[in-house]
Amino acid sequence: MSPVTKPRRFVIADLKWLISDPTNQPSAGLTAFRQALGRDDLFSVYVKFSRSAGCSGAWNKAKIYALAEEMEGRLPPSGEILMITAGSTIVAEARITSDGAEIV
């Protein structure tokens, strides 16, 4: 019998790197907070980039998942901004454009 899987919620965002040397990987485990709530809202995220070659200052599409299912409710709705961080450094701005769910 195969394990029961549930759809995981994600948001799609226009992501802009704010650092001079962004990742060239297709995905990354990072942290994020909703801009409107500040750093006290910090939670872990998994980000899949549409383009793996990062370009500082360039916009990219990204799919962002909360790392833990319990944190999915913290993903912001369309129109809000999610600040992506690595440690205490803000590395990207993500403008949420839509959301969805898929089995991962």
C-alpha cells in the first residue's frame, strides 16, 4: 500500500535578487518573512526558481513552499510581498502573484 499524500500549498512570485551573487541552483532552502509583519514572522521556505542562473537585480519567477506543512498558512496571499532571507541578510524580494497546491 502506498503512503497517503496530500497536496502542498505554494505561492508563485516574481522574485528579484537584492544581492550581487545570487544562487545558480534550481532551488534553495531559505527563510522568509511577510513584509507587512516584519522579521518576527520569520519561517523556513523552499524556493524553486524558473531560471537557475541568478541575476542580481533581475526579476525571476519562483514557486515558494513553506518548509513545514504547519507553516503553510504563513504564505502570503496574492499582492503581498515576501522578503527572502539567508540568515539575517535579506537576499530577495518576492511579489506574490498567485497560489496553488500540488502533490510533492
